[in-house]
Amino acid sequence: MLVNVNDKIPDAQVRSKAFEIVPKDEYRKFLSEFKKTNFSRDFDRWQFYGQITQKIKRNLRPIFRVIDFSCANEALHNAVQFLHMFIGTNKPFQDYSIEDIPVDFFPKSLQRFIMTKSHYDPKKCIDWDRYEFMVYWQLQKGLNDTSVHIRDSYCYRPLEDELIDIDHWETHKNQLLKELNMPLLSTSIVDILSTLETDIENKYQIVNRRIVTGENTSIKLKYNNRGAVTSWTLPYDSIDDGTNNLFFQKLPTQNISHITRFVDGVTGYSRAFTHLQPIYSKEQPEIEIIHACVIANATGTEIKKWWISVILTVMH
């Protein structure tokens, strides 16, 4: 990328466009930043989160303190509890041991943006500002995939809150079913299946009787010499797709070659075909060969086969 600051390159327009994005006096600094191993979109994103940490805390922390999040992920639940405890106390974050801080609630690939090296301690430590935003971010993802719920909300309530309490159901099950006045809910599944089996067997018998007696005209039976049914078939009614329309049946049958000659006589379309080498060609085009090639393309037949058949016809 140093070619953009090399004055020996005549294409000044490329440099001018590049300097509109990165000023010339800052371009070498940009290149040094570009060569860093951590240069990536995620790296810049997390640096930006660190720069706006005060705005994040000012807008999100008050909401987080008053909302009771219910997390299906135990690791995220522990992180939420830890963050509530930290915000509610005046204990500095540096006083917490790294073993006491939950860090298993987000992907390991993101740990390099949360874990930093301290100037006073060669061991890795946790960037508190980024850690707090990570908790908020994982909560937002959990709300989207329904692994995080908020009971005192309209859209993010768990399904259990829409149902009867399980303890109340176990205790008053019979009474609740009686109040509904729906006998099917109180009937044993064995009795239900037995009733359905009897109903379908009766319907089978009715269907078979109508076939044997001929009431069902949609099925044809085949009998052997003894009068026993050997097989059955469904009568096939052809569907008129409009191909053999009565209008076309009234027209006389004509050879396709006669039709092409008639169309050529009216429109003169064969005159639009010219020789591949018009400068050196001395012979007039064969109209019959042109018609044969047109028909071959129209019907999907190979032109070579039509060419041979036409030549043989002309020769004879």
C-alpha cells in the first residue's frame, strides 16, 4: 500500500482518492496500524465499545438493575448474578479474583477481546468495561433465541407463565377437568383408541360393501371363473388438454414442407438467409435446404440428419 505515497507513480488520481479516505499525513500511521496482528473488524468493534463505555453504562445499567432476567443457560445466569452483585456493592473490580468471575457464558473466540494484560501484573486480567457489555450482549442474544425470559414483560415471558402452575395442576387436576365439562379430556387414552378402532373398522366394511355391490362406480373389479374378486382398478378418464381440439380436426392435413413454402411465398422469409461467405459464393441458395434446416431447428431434429436426407432427395 506504500505505492499510494510514492511520488514516482504517475497515477495521481488513485492517490487523491485514497487520501480522501485516509489523509496523507496520517497514511503511514494507518499502515503501521494495518500491519498489527490484531487488526480486524472485531478488534476495532471492541475498541469502540471501550470508548463508549460511559454511554453504555449510562443507558443500559439502570435498565439491567431493575429487570429480572430468567436464563436457561446456567453460565449466563451466574454472570448476571455476579454483575448484579458487583453493581450493588462498592468493591473495586480489581479486588475480585479471576477465578471468581464467570467467563464461560460467551464463546472462547471472544475471550481475547475481554482478557487483557495488566501493566502491574504479567498475568491476564479482565477488562471490566468490556465484560459488562459482554453480559448485556449475551442477554440480548438470549432474548432473541428465547433462552432468556423476562417474566414482567409482554413479549419475552416464558411459556410456563402462560400455563397453570404445575403444583396447582397436580393438586386440582380432577376438579379443573370437571369444570371444563369436556369428557374427552377425562377419558383414558386406551378407551379413546378402542373407540376409534371400532369406528374405522365399521367404515372399512361399509366401503368394501359398496365396492362389491357396485354402488361405488369409481372402482372396477375383475373376477375369476369362480366369481371371486381377483383385482381392482380405477377407471381412467382422459383429460382434454386442448391439443386435439375439435377446431383443428376440421382442418385438412397438410405436409409441413408445403406449409413452409406457403409461408415463404407470403412473407419471403427465405431471402433473409445469406451465405456464410457472401464474397466468394456464386451459387444461389437452395430454398429446399433452407426450409429443411428451419424445420429441423423447429422440431429439435439434428440438422445433419436433415441435410443428408435433403441431399439424397435432391439427388434422386
